[in-house]
Amino acid sequence: MTTKQASRALYAVVGKDRFLRNEAVSRVVRSLEEDGESMGPTTVEGGEASLAEVLDEVRTMTLLGDRRVVIVDDADSFIKEHRKALEDYCELPCHTGTLILAANSMPKTTKLHKIIAKHGEVVVVNELAGREVVSWVERRAESVHGKRIAKTAAYRLQELVGDSPAALDAELAKLAVYIAQKDQIKRADVDALVGQHKEELVFRVIDAMASGDTAGALRHWEQVVATDRAAPGRAIGGLAYGVRRILERGSGRGYASSSGGFTTRDLQRQLKDLCHADLAVKTGASTFDVAIEKFIVVHSQSVR
């Protein structure tokens, strides 16, 4: 039995960002397929998986003699429940199959981590932050979507969407279609497609508030947050930006929806309250959800 065969029996892919973790799992599977060993993976959810079924699947020989690959996704609860049995299996894994445990966490100090590192491979997937996000966007645009993206456009995309790789990739896919035959995504493209969409979402929140529709405003706010879950501060800033735009456009006339409206003084009070909400979140005096829900409820009711 070769070392190469042994190393392909076990993998742990560890990372909190599910999108990046899934990408790493896909790379592992592709490496097995490129070597002509894999017949394609079987994926089970960790919270629902039976240990016996998982191990039986890994150990079952295929008719063509290919390697059977079993992925346990979101495996944290699965590992916690079956830790000792998994440690025993990983000490003597079946070398005709591959077990991949995809988990949020697997500390290096745990026995299971040490066993998998010894007999297989632990792939650690780090979250993206700061400039890493922009570099990732540039690589992703070209390698997956076949388009180059200007650095200013990548920075603008991060500003609008946040640091979530899944959300960024979804917008890159739209941008690749949007620019059609052009080979580079520019900042103007990001502003036109992504920026306009986010601004529309913010205006829906304000429009619902101006109509006194608290429930509708909260639903629309959830859509805004969904585009930037990794950066609540930017989401609050986006709402403040929308209020400022209305003040600029209104030239002192306030803001009217189909069934209600805000005066200029109302909008100025909203900006002040948003600053207080941002400060409360940053200092720990309130949570992001509570601060903004309070803001929406108070200012929706003010027009009734």
C-alpha cells in the first residue's frame, strides 16, 4: 500500500465560511477525479448522518473499482456525537474509499485532528478580510467568470456587497453577463448594476417607513442586510446614505410615498438617530438587529 493511497483515505476541510469551505472540498474531489480514482462524491448532512451508514458507504467497493468518496457536510455535530468512533476509524481507515469531514472547527489540539493530519490531510480554509477580499475578487472574476476586474471596481464591489464570498461571487456572475463581450469589469459597471440595486432596496425601506408600513420596512431591511451580513456598520451607513440622498434631492421638500411622507425635519431626525444606532452597536450598548429594528419601528409610527 503506497503512502499516496493512504493519504487519500482521509480529509478534514475546516473553515467557518461555508462557500470557501465548499470550494476547498470541490478541489479535493477534483484532485481525486483527475487521478482517475473517484466515481464522484456522495454528500450527507452532518446533523442527519448515521455513523454506520457513512462508514458503510466509504467501505463499499464500487463495481468498477473506483474510489468511493463520502463527504460529511457541516460535520461539527457529527464529530461531536461520534468522536471516539471516528478516531478509531481514522487510525485504520479504509484505503479504497475517501472520507471527507467538512467542519466549521477542528482544533489542532484534538486527537481527531492529529490522527487525520497523520494519516490523511487537514485543509484549513481561512476567512477573507481587508485587502484579501479584493485580491480574491480579482482572481475569482478571471478564473471562474472569465472576466478581468479593475482594482477600483473590486474595491467598489466590496464596499457595496461586503466580505461574504458567496455574495461577491453572485454579483460577479451577474456582472460577467452584464458586460457581455467586454473583457473587463469597470467601476462604472459595478455602480450601474450592483450600486443601483442596493440603493433601490434602501429606498424601499424608507418608502415603507414613510407609509407607516413597519412590517414591510422590516422585510425590506432584511434584504438590505442579506447583501452585507459581514458588515452591519456598512449596512447602517447605506441606510444613512439613502436618507441623505433624499434630503439632497428633496431640496427641503421632504419625502412622500404613495400613502404618507416625511418632512425634512423627520429625515434630519432619522440621520441623527442612525448615528446614535451606529455608535450603540460599535460600543456594545445595543446589538445591530435591535438598534435598527427600533429605528424602523419608531420612524414608521411617526407618520401615522
